[in-house]
Amino acid sequence: MLRRHLLNCRRINTASKRISRHYYSTTTATDAHANDKDYLNALVYRIHEVPEAQVAQDAPLKNLLVAIKDNICTAGIPTTCSSRMLKTFVPPYDATVVKLLREAGASIIGKTNCDEFGMGSSNLWSIHGPALNPSDPGNASESELELRSAGGSSGGSAAAVAAGFCDAQVSALGTDTGGSVRLPASYCGVVGFKPSYGIVSRWGVISYADSLDCVGILGKTVDYVRQVYHTVNKYDESDPTAAHVETRDQAASICHEHMVNWSTSGRLNGLRIGIPQLSPASQEYFPSELSSAILGPYRETLRCLAARGAQLVSVSMPSTRYALSAYYVIASAEASSNLARYDGIEFGLRVDPDGPSQIKKAGDVYAQTRSLGFGPEVQRRILLGTYALTADAFDNYFLQAQRVRKLVRADFDRVFRARNVLTTGGTEASDEGVDVLLHPSAIQTAPALVHDPEKGAYRLEDSVSSLDAYLQDVLTVPASLAGLPAMSVPSGFGEDKWPIGVSVVGQWGCDDLVLRVGNEIESLLAGSTVDVG
């Protein structure tokens, strides 16, 4: 039943499949291992016979298999954003990140499922159907598998990595706007890294919210993520938001000054880890919606780090409580602007008007296409963003959200030891600050999915309201608003035996520091199963 339904969802995009027939083999002789995991719906397009990359033997990513999120352009391979609006789009070019991966020897195995245009936190808003979480605490068969969300919007990327498609050396690219890499990583028990904004090129990434979108990396281990990151961490003059080389070097220099004392000693003496306050008056990264099952693995991670010599420091970030509201106003407003290009005239799907009376007004022509081309969640955010940009609401919503964003950035700058090289005239960092922040990646383990026979689709379980679905990003949004590097690392399991992640956040440009701390957490918890209790 499950396999049949998901395969039916994938057949929605028949036009793209006809276009891609030239590029994809219909045989499964070379990927039998991946084929038995089709029910996960992680890959919406798969290259069955991956050609060997024609690169030097010492290429850094030679033999590494990489899956690409369906909103990142790949030459000759359909890129649909999991939307009817782009169901026939086959880019003639590679995004910069894809080009860099190919040049380094990586092989692209296919495109991964995602929420439509990257809008969602559960991967339910996709014309291909939801990507399912491959974690299997009870080693159940496919027919007995407990249906849980892989997270979103990069749920397909996380599921592909967690399921080990093709072999262990699999990594994936996603995009992270407000947590769309870190949240699925936490749900699926893999590593998910969002670099500093402007460090990795966005050229060739189909926009959702330009000031927030980042290309993120998912992998089985921090080492895989680091390998891919150092390959795509290149200045790209085609990307107007890319940080210049001088700025990158300045930030890296400041970061390494603080890292040198503990990174070579074998212990973590000198590493200062910030712990957001937890009190009834200031919940910050511990909202009331946070499941108590999350705290056990989080506290165990802190205990292990302290045992290695790290200093735990309580910090206060009072603007955090307003971050989620500001994020949805800003992201929706930018989405409203970016998606205006899909009007049935120049870009995307074209739905012909019903009759002559429908072509007298341009708005009627646009409405036909946009009503059928966009799914309900995209339409919802376009409406919200359009309202926020109207003359009556601009000051009270959009500008106010930008003020909150500035306060969130200021909170981070105040608590970090390293100075933010992007700001001028701000508060100078001091030795009393912290090197990284550590907080839970998600408010719960992966939410359960149920099938709605009336709609013929999947939805979150009844205990999760439509508004609660927007709270899934509450812990990941602040780092996105500030443009900071952040990474979710597996930290154990909840009472239900499903994965839990912990997030490491650093100052802008201190990506290597975040990766280093993530590597320490991974090493400390390796071979242990951290349960609550």
C-alpha cells in the first residue's frame, strides 16, 4: 500500500520523466542496493548507471557519490523544486556548487525530494509525495515500518544519506533557509551543516528567500561534510551575495587564533561553549514546546565535552523568542517577490485560459497558472509575504521584522569571543565571550505521519496542529537570520528510539571551528547509544 501510493505520487511528474528518459537508464542492474529503498521516496530522479568521473586519481572527492536537492540546477537533469510549476524544467547548466563537485571527482547519483520551493519542515509539500525517515529503531520490515517525517525542506537529502544509497560514501547537498538542512539531519540521525551566509555560492540555486538561502551539506560523518565543504567553499563572482576573499581570510584568521590553543593539545582546554539560559522567565532555546526527551542526550553531550576540558558558560540571548515570527515575515516577503516570475508568460508552467473572457485581464491569466502550478503551502506564503509588503503593513511587519533580525545578530555578536568581521562600529568581542553555542537541533524526534484517505495524501499526526508545524524551525531560525555557520550532529536517541541531534553555532566565518567542535562531539559519542534518562 505504502510503496504503491508513493510510486503513484512520483508519477505525477510524467512530463519531466519523459524529458529525462534520454538521461536515465530504466534498468536497475547497477543499483539493486538502492532499489530496495525506493519506498523512502528520497530520490525523485536517479542516474542508474553513474559514469566514472574523468578526473585525476588524486582528485579530493573521487569516488564520492553525491545526491543533489531538487532546487539546485544540474545540467541535463530535471530540476523541478518538487513543484508542478517547474515540472518540465531541465537546466542547460550546472549550479556553481555542482560544477565544483564534478571538478573534484564527485559523481552525481540523482536529485532528492524536497518541500516545494524549499517551503516546509516535514517534506509533505512535494508533488512527488513525502520523503520517509529511514531510521528503523525496531528493525521493522517495510510493511511494518513506522511512518515518520524525514524533515524538511531537505528531507530527501537527509533520507538518502541516512539510508546509505549505493554505498557508505554518500553525501548530499541541500539548501537551508531557516533550518532545512539541520532539522532533517536531526530527524534522520545524520550530520547537517549550514555554512556562513555568502561562503558557498548560490548561483544556480532556485531562490526562495535570497537573504536567507544557503547551500548546505549532509553526510554520514563530519569528515564527509568537511570534505565537501572545502570543495565548494570558493569565491564565485557570479554570486552577488558571495563574501569576498579578503573578508573570508580575515574571519578565518580570527577564528584560528581562538582555536589554536585547544585544537592541538588533544583536549578541549580553552574551548568555551555557550549554553543558552533555561529559566521560566527566559526560555530562549528551550521553549515550552521542547520535548523533555530531547534534554537527556543534550545534557550527556555537555557532560562529555566538559569531561574533555571544555568550559560551559551560561549566556543570555533575549531576542531569540522573536526570531521565528521575524523569519516567517522576511522569508515570505522575499518568496512573494522571487516567485512572481512564475506567471505563465515567461517562466514555468503555462495553463491556457478557459475562454476569451479569461484573457482580457493579465491578472486572470496569471491566476490560472499560479493556482494550479503552486501547492497550498507556497500559495499560503506568497499571500503572507505579499500582505507584509503592502503599504499598510510594510512598517508594522516587514520593517519591524528587519529590526528584530538586527537584534538577533547583536545578541550573537555580544556573546561570541570572535569579532564579527561583517559589522562596523559594533561591540568588540572579548575573552569573556564563547567560541560556539550548543543547543538542541529540534523540539522533538521525527513527527509521525498518517495517511488521509479522503485527500489521498500524508499529513502529520493529529496531535500536531497546523500552527505547530511552523514551530519545528524555532531552534534553527536564529542562526539563519544572523547568517551564521551551524551544524546538527547526532547526539543520541529519544525515548521512542528515534534520532536526536545537537546544534553547534559559531561566529560568521568560523565554519572550521564549528566543524572541529562537531567532530569532537561525534568522536566523544562514537560507539555509545545515548538514551534519555
